[in-house]
Amino acid sequence: MMEPLLSIRLRDQRHPYQPGDALECAYQIDAVDAADIQSIEASVLWHTEGKGDEDLGVHYFERLEQGEVDGQDLRALRVLCTVLPNSPLTYPGVTLKIRWCVRVRAFLRRGKEVFFEQPFVLGSIPPAIPVLQPEPESDSQDDESDGMM
Amino acid sequence: MARLFRLWEKKRGDRSTGSKFVGGLGEGLFFGVLFLLGSLSLAYLVAARLLGAMPPLYQPGFGFWLMVLVMISFMLIGGTGVVYTVLQVGASAERRSAMARRAADIELLSDAMPSRREYPTVPRDTNLTNSPGIRLAYRLPVTHGGPWVLFAATAFFLVWNGIATVLVLVVFQSHLSERPDWFLTVLVLPFAAIGIWATYYFVQQLLLHTGIGPTTVEISDHPLRPGESYQLFVSQAGRLNVKSLELSLVCEEETTYRQGTDIRTERCRVYCESIFIERDFQIDPGKAFECSCDLRVPDHAMHSFQASQNAVQWMLVARGHAASWPVFQRCFPVVVCPAEPRGEDG
């Protein structure tokens, strides 16, 4: 069986987005029978990557169930629009990275699900660089100049 | 995708290699069986008691009530597990997160949430601005692991030296009674050495917490924003010959992860800028060292971030080295908010 095709296109290809900007995005599922799609979820979310366990926060969420959509099947092109929040901003850290994306997830028959995501950048935080922490003994080199003992 | 479990493998985090559906099914079955076991056994116990056919072991008394308690706990754990598993099945991570967010938006709950609605994931600064300063607007609270280190050092010092003292007394007694136990004598030597080190470390920690006076940091405004400047007032009390006292603005990433059954937390410093450093000066008991300086938050600084497993934390770190004292460090957390959005006209 062929895998369904999920496509997401950001209307405004600005790079990066800023807090308060409107994000408009079109998404569509194809190459699958309409009857095979039980529901579709579209979300605008941030999630963390890196050494720690994943954190995830959903800013925008919509779920469409079969039978809820009047006159159209769930394969039709849809548009979502949301105003981006003030935080968290995209963060390319060392042990922690924060990523934003639009994620579309389709629930098919027999418990199968597929998803696709389109990342985007919110804010303009430059990549972080690790800083070496000072050793506790590093101050002891000043002993010779200590005249107040 | 791997379909078979490896026998020797340390699982990390929530990532799974098998089928989510099979995993959920297994989890549901396990908790379901636990619930059934608990409920059926409890029903049997109660019925047997009512019918007077109780086995001798479970006659009313300690054994009976213990069994009732165990069976009720089986029912509770199993029932909760089944409900939790059912909620997880068929709900994506995004949907669960959206539901949690809607719950957080309820007015009653939002006041208790750790971050403000206009700046999601940025921690609130209520606890940082509830103490007014003498020179500037706010006196920042100090956070350090000091009391816990002192507590751990005290507990280790007491327990270890208690055991070591008993062993030393036994060894002395064996030698005084002219029947020396040489095996025990040799064994006691490293014990005593560790005891001496524990005593030294305990005294050092005690002096560090009682001998060096408090460090105070006041700030002109809070929360901080990238590209903005703030005034700082620093004061260090005590009776010290200070070799160096430095105040730095520090940013650290904090990540928490599970490794097998362990929960580990790691910190990585990604920004450190010295705000001021003062060398070779004296602090007298009646006259604390005082200093005013300016702090500028970098233009493209990442804002403070707090999620359940990950965080970006900003803090002011006072690090001092006084003669005859170990290096001491005190941290004053601050919150950095994202820069204010600029207007259309720039």
C-alpha cells in the first residue's frame, strides 16, 4: 500500500518570523482514499531537542474528524492562520534546542497514523557556544600579590 | 525499526523502538490484570469472611487487614494504570498538549501557573521582585546549594565518625587486653583516615556558611530585556581579606533526562560576562564592601525558558576568594524576557 502524501506550505516564506507575526499555512493530504482517513490534526508547536527529555508545547491546534466537514472530504486543501506568540523563541543551544514547526498528523484506518512537519524559525537568537566554567583553584594564582594578609 | 528487545540495553528517555500500539496494549493488559487480581482477591476475602470460610492465615486480625490493604492497592494501581493507558491511546502528543493548555487557560488555574500568559514558558518573576532594595528597586534573593551541602557534610561526618569511633575503641580494647586484632586494626586505618577528611570537610563547610557574611545584590528594574541596561548594587559583609570578588552575568542550559531508572540533570554554561571584579581589599565587620555597577543584557540574548524537562536560566553569580577561605559562590537568579516587539515605524 502506498504511503499517503502530506504536504505543508507556509504562505509567507519570511525567514525568520517575529513574535506577533501572522503565520499562514496551507496543508493537504493526498494519495489515500477519503474513506481511509479518520481524522486530521494540524498544530503549530514548539518542541525541544537535545540531551534532555523532550518538552512540547502546542500554540495552535485543530482536529478534523470524518463527517464533521460539510461537503468536502478530508483530503481538500486547508489553510490555518495564527498569530505567533512572544515566546519561546527558536533557540539553537548547546545541549538544548527549541524548534518551531507546523505539524500535520493523519489518523488512518486500523490505527495507522502518518505525520509531516514543516519547521520555521521564530525570533533571531544566534547559536549558543559553551563557556568553560572557572576552576575553584584558579584564584589561588593571586597568592603572590596578596599583601593584605 | 527494531522489533525485538535487546536483552542488555539501557533505555533513555521516552523514545521507544517497538510498536506504540503493542506497547500500549501490553501496558493496558498489565494494569488490567493487576486490577482484576486485586478486585477478585478482595471479593474472595470479603465473601469468605461473610460466609465464615476464611483460611486460618486470613482470620480477622493483622493478616486479614494486611491482605485487604494489599488488594486495594492493587486495584488502585491497576485501575489508574488502565485509565491512563486508555487516555494515551488514540491521542497524539499535540492533542494532549493542547488539552493541557486549555486547562491552563482557565482563569482560576492561570494565576498558579509558572509562566505569564503573554510570555509562555518564561518563568514568572514574582519571587524575585517581592523584596524591595535599600539603594535600588529590588533586592534579589540568593539561591545556592550551600545548606544542602552543609547538611550532607554534617550527616556524613556524624554517621561515619560514629562508626569509626566504635571501631577504634574496639581496636584499642583489643590492644590493651594484649589480644590485638590485627585484621581489624588494619581495617580501621582507612576508616579513620576518611573520618579525619569528613571532619575537615564538615568544619570547612560550617565556617564557609557562618564565617563569610551575606552577599546582597540589588537591581534597578526587573525582568530584564535584551539590549537594555540596568544598575546594580553589590554588598559583601563579613570580616575578610578578600583576594578577589567578581560578579558575572551567567546563562545556563539545564536539561533533565531519564537514563534507565535514573533521573539526571545536566547544566551547560552558554554565556558568562564579568560585570565587575575587585581585587585585594579588606572587609571589616562594621563596614561592608559596597559597589555600584551597570549591567547590560546582550542584544540577542535568549530569554529565560522553563519547561518540565528543560530550562534556560539567567543569573548573577558572585564569586569570591578570601584569604584562608575556600572559594565561595552565590547565585542570584534573574528573569530575561524576550525583547519588546518594535513598532511599525521602528
